[in-house]
Amino acid sequence: MLEITLFSLLNGTVYGLLLFMLSSGLTLIFSMMGILNFAHASFYALGAYFAFQISRYIGFWPGLIFAPLIVGLIGAGVERYALRHVHKFGHVAELVFTFGLAFLLEEIIQFIWGNDQRPYHGPDILDFPLFVMFGANFPAYKFFMLSISILIFIGLLLVLTKTRVGLIIQAAITHPHMVGMLGHNVPLVFMLTFGTGTALAGIAGVIAGPVMGTYPAMATDLGSIVFVVVVIGGLGSLGGALVASLLIGIVQTFAVAINVSVNDFLNLIGVSFGPDHFLVDLWTMTLPMMAPLIPYLMLILILIFRPTGLFGNRET
Amino acid sequence: MSTLGNMRRAMNAEAKRRQRLYWTVLAAVLAVLPWVFSSSFAVSIMTQIGIASIFALSYNMLLGQGGMLSFGHAVYFGLGGFLAMHFMNYIEGGFPLPVPLLPIIGGLIGLLFGVIFGSFSTRRAGTVFAMISLGIAELIASSSLIFVKFFGGEEGITGDRTMGAPFLNFNYATDIEVYYIAAIWTFIAMFAMYWFSRSPMGRMANAVRENPERAEFIGYSQRKVRLISFCASGFFAGLAGGIFAIAYEIVTEETLGLNQSGSVLLMAYIGGIGYFIGPVIGAILLTLLRTVLSNFTDIWLLYLGLIFLATVLFAPAGLSGLLMMHGPAYKARRMGLLLVPYATMAIPILITTIGITGILELAHFAQNTSVDDRVMMLYGIPSNIDSLLPWAVLVGLAGIGIYGIRRAKAGVLEAWDQANAPIAPGGQDKS
């Protein structure tokens, strides 16, 4: 049990911090522009694919630098040349646009790189077990993911609270018009935020691609979970995004690791059903099977009972 | 006073007469279509269009009329389909229900889940509603793989529509019979949805979409209005699902999946959410794209994505919006002014399309071909992907086309302004 707990905690933290890298960008973009970017996870996928392409020619490490930069540039371009234009047509049009963008980006990825998973691997230098515990080893690459995520979190926090740009961003979140009046170029700030947010998603893709797999549907597989995270944490709250990311990450890893079924509970209280019962799927349901459902159940419950999210102060 | 009343009455009578004419024409077209396009491929496409039309119209009850952007509308479509399929199997076991009435079962299930999910998701519109709909969609999609007994796992569940007792001597073995079931239901559902949109209830849905606070002040609960729209929409989505079950005799988890929810959004938006007819146009177009275009190219989904984004960016009112924009010019009898500028615009657009699709097709071919097979038949012309010529020609075409579009733009805008200029008071204008 201790073994399961420790490993689930570690893996859950790695996964949770990865979610945070995506959700931090998403939540920043939302709080500034009021846009829930459906295509956010597509930029994550783009990051992984660009890094894969770069790693084939000049190795993993340059990919870690250049792939997020390219993704960020693309993101800034999308904001500048499309989103700003759609903004005139209202919120629904913006949501529909980012939804369409996610659809199109997935098709473009399939067009360029094909339907199959691409062999994108981490660097050889990190290909060793960091430590062995209870006979299972913890790969160094996961520790590397963990450190990058933490570094990014600290960097983001410092930029937002200690620098002038961070102050302008914070002000633009709540009072965009006033910031404009003071002579700051708010559209430029928006573009940079969108670029930075998508670049963060790109970094997440670069470091997660080797572990989670680099395939066309990687965006859709993670995209909805990232939404769950930002909504549970409270839209626009970075701290909330961090807590919710860790929460979802750890809950999901634990749910996969602990193999209990509804039947076990029923047996505890002395009830049992035959295998031919109409609702047999209910009795044989196990926690690992439930794992994909849990985040969405949490999302719906949060939206019903606390629409501001755990740490948010405005309604979604 | 009485003249005004008379005028209004005359206008109403005129409008009613026109309405009756439209619906009669629709019924006639639906009845005659399978004789005009009689191949079984065409008949099955038309059945598909009918199903898609009902589904897209029901979606537009939410998005267009109620201002609720849903990412999980296929849930109601799919659940309706699954239940209809289960009932089809009960019919085989002797349950006394004629097969053509199965869609009602689907509709009732859609309605039931509309009540359940609507009860908590319609409290707000906007982003909250969209997020809850996404959550529900993911929840049901994941559940469909867990509850194998009901959803049949990855294979889905199947049935046989011909096993029921014959109803008026039909046993539904042929495509034509299925088409007529779908066509009759399409007519009924379209009429009912049109009636709903024109009813006081439909008008209140519009009011709540535009300004929920004011709707509250005149005494309507925004939540109740949304809930009623939501339930009605769920009913018609389930109905469409029921027809789907009859037509295909198989329902899988994809039927209620996120892709299906996305595709109905695409249909409604490309067709145009502002007009009743919009989603039908979208349903026809997308079904044709899916069935016909996919025969010609592997990358039709890429084209679909491009078309969708182009619609959002350049024609947010959709195709029906583009058509309806010309209403004033048509009434002013000035469509002639637009003819030449439109033609000069259409040519470069066509050239650009040929160039860009050519590049995409050629690139796609280059990626998937072997070393020996280097020549592709592009637009009927053998093109060697290793030589520079086809690429240069296509890039040139695209470039010329884009240049032409930019040149023609000013002319179109000018003609548009002329055609829509207010008519000079006191008589016929000279322009």
C-alpha cells in the first residue's frame, strides 16, 4: 500500500504539474481576453511534433528551446490575424473559432505527420532510473519533467509579481480599458499573453511528448482535462490552476492504481448479484474504469455548486 | 384605424398563403426526390440529409434561438438512437410497436435526458453552459465504453428493422421505404420546429438570448425559458437518433461522441444560425461533402476545417446569412448591379481554390507514395511530384488568384454600396 501511495503521489505530481503548464496559459488568456481557448491543447500537440521534427536533425535540447518559440509565434499570429478579427462578432463566435482551430490543427498535424504515433524520445542522457524503490524504478526523465514544471511555475510567478510587464498584465486582467487609457498598448499585451500562453503549452508538449506519446489525437485526449482544471481551480486564478492541476493529477493516478470494484463494497455489506443481472455493468465497475469519468463528474459538480471554481472570484 | 387593420390582415393572409406554399413545395420535393435521384447511393444520402437536417435544426434551437453554445448535443441524438435500437430488438421479440414509430421512443429519451441535464445546466447561458455541456459529453462518452451491456462496447449494438410486424404492407427492407420513413419524419419535425420558433415560446427564447435581464423584468424566468428550449431540442435530437437507428440498424459509441457533437456545430454554423433554413443548408452541404467529397480525396476533413474557419472569419452569419444579405438589393431590383463584380470575384476565387487544393493534394500524395510511383493524376493531368513544374504552376495559380481577389474586392464593395444605397425619395432611382 505504501508503495502504491508513494508512486501514485510522485506520478500524480508529475502529471499534475504538466497539466499546470497547460492550464496556466489557458487561465491567463481567459482572464485577460475572456476567451476560453479550445485550441490550447492543440498548441501542446504542435509543441511535441515540432520538437520531434527538430530532435531528428539536431537533437532533443535545441527542440526544447526552439519548438516552444515557434509555437508561441504561431499563437501570437493567430491572435493578431484571426482572433482579434473574430472578437467583433462576440463571445460565441470566439468560442466557435477556437473550436474550429482545434479541429483544423488536428487535421493539419495528420496531414503533415500522418495518423500514426511518431517515435519521439527523450534524450539518452536522461535514460536511466533515478532511484529504485520497492523494486520499481523512477525514471530520471520524469524528474526532469518535474523540475522544468517547477522552474516554469516559479518563473511565471516572478514575472507576474516582480516585473513591470507583470504589473501591466495583472492590471490588464481586471481593468483593460484603464490600462489602455494610461498609454499602454493593450492589444500588444494581449498578443504577447496569447503567444506566451501557447508557448507554455508548447513546452508542455515538448517534455510530455516522449512520455505520453506523440500522436494526432494527443490534443483532444488532454484538452478536455485542461478545461476541467481551469474551471475547478477558478477561471483566471493561477494559484487555483496549480491546486486543481495537482488535485486532478493525483486523483486520476490514484484511481488508476487502486483496483477496487463496486462489488467489493457490496460484498462488504453482504450483498451480491449474479453475473446475468441487467445492471451487471454497475456491479462490476472498478475504480480504474471510473478514472476517466472522475474529472468530468468533478467539473459538473463544481459548475453546479460553486461556479466560481475553488479559488476564482468571478463566475465563468 | 380600420384601413390599418385591413392592411395588416391582408399582409397576414399573404404571409400565411406564402407559408402554405413553401410547406407544400417542401412536401412535394421530399416525395419526388427519390424518383429524380433513384440510385441507391443517392437515396441513402438523402436519408442521411434528412436525419442531419433534423439534428442540426434541433441544435439551432439551442445555439441560434436560445444563444446556448453546446458541445455535447450528440448525447441526446446518441441516447435516442441507443434506446430506439433496444426497442427495435424488443419489437423483434414481440413488442407491439410499428417500426416507423421508433423515432418517438428516441425523442422521448432525448426529452428525458434533456430534462435531467437541462435542470442544472440551463441556469446560465454563455461559457458556463458550454463547459457543462462539454463535461456531460465527456461523461457520457466515457460511460459508453464502461457500460457494455447497454452501449455494446466498441462494436455498438445492432438490430434488424425488418423483423417487426409489417405496417400497411411495408417491411422496410428497401432503401426507398427507409427514405420515406425519414422523409415523413423530417417533414413533421421541420414543421414542428418551425412552429416552435414562431410560437410565443420561441420568441421568448430569442428575448432571453438577447437580454436575459429584461426578459426577467417582464416576468419570464430566463432559466425556465432556456430549460423548455433545451428539452424541446433534446426531443428532436433524440428523434433524429431514432431515425438514424432505423436507417443504419447499428448504433455505436461514436454516435454520441464528441466528433458527432462537433459536426452538428459545424453544420449549424456553416449553414448559418441566424435563419431557420440555415442548419438545413449546412446539413445538406456537410452530408454531401462527407459522402461525395470523401470519394475523391483522403484529406476532405482538412478542407472541411478550412471551410469552417473561413466561415467563422469571413461569413459569421453562415451561408444563409450571405444569401439573406441580398434581400434588400433583390427587393430594390438591383441584383443586376452585383452580377458583373461577383463574376470578376468568382474567377480569382476559383483559381485560388484550384491552386491551393492542388498543392495540398500533391503534397499529400508525395507523403504517402512509394519511390516507384511518382506521378499523380491531378485534375486529370499527370503530374510528376519530383519535377518543379506542377508545384510552380500551382503556386503560381494560387498567387494569381489571391492577387485577383484583392483587385476585385474594391469593385465588389462599390457595387454592394450602390445596390444597397437608399432609394431616392419620390420615384425610381437612376443608378
